Amino acid sequence: MKRAWRSLWNDENGAIISAELVLVLTILVLGLSVGMSALGTAVNSELEDLAEAFGAVDQSYYFNGARVCTARTSGSSFNDKPDHCDCIPIDTCTHEHILTPDKCE
């Protein structure tokens, strides 16, 4: 048994293959970590854009009432006031922030 362990300990077949495998796996892990970091940054950026788009939606409306013969409906309106997160509106043409200090708290 001692002789088998000694022959396995001194056997160097496959040593180059394992060194190459370690090098390839190291490069793969480094590439994956950089790629995952870039992916996380891109997803975060897209979610920020989505949040800004939701914040820029103006839900104000107004309509007059209708009157036909004896039937009548009254008009209605709603003015959407800025929330605390609507501080930085976006210009839809240039996609840049429009700073309006009167809307900021």
C-alpha cells in the first residue's frame, strides 16, 4: 500500500493538463465577474429610466359635460400635482432633465 501511494505521489502525468485547466477556469471566472458587473449596471440603468418615465406621466384630465334632450352629465377634471419624486421632469425630445425649482421640495 505504501508503494502505491509513493508511485501516485511521484507520478506527474496530467500535471500540465490540470495547470491549463486552472488557467482557463481563472480567466473564465474573471470574465464572468466583469460581465455580471456590466449586466447589473445596465439593468440598473434601464430600471432608473423606467422609474423616470413613470414619474413623468401626467394624469391630468378635463372634459365638459354632455347635454342631450333631458339627459345631462356634468363635466369632470383632475389636476395631477407633482409628488415628492416628480422633482426632475424629463424633456421627451432630448431625454434630458428639465430642472424646475418650483416643483422641487
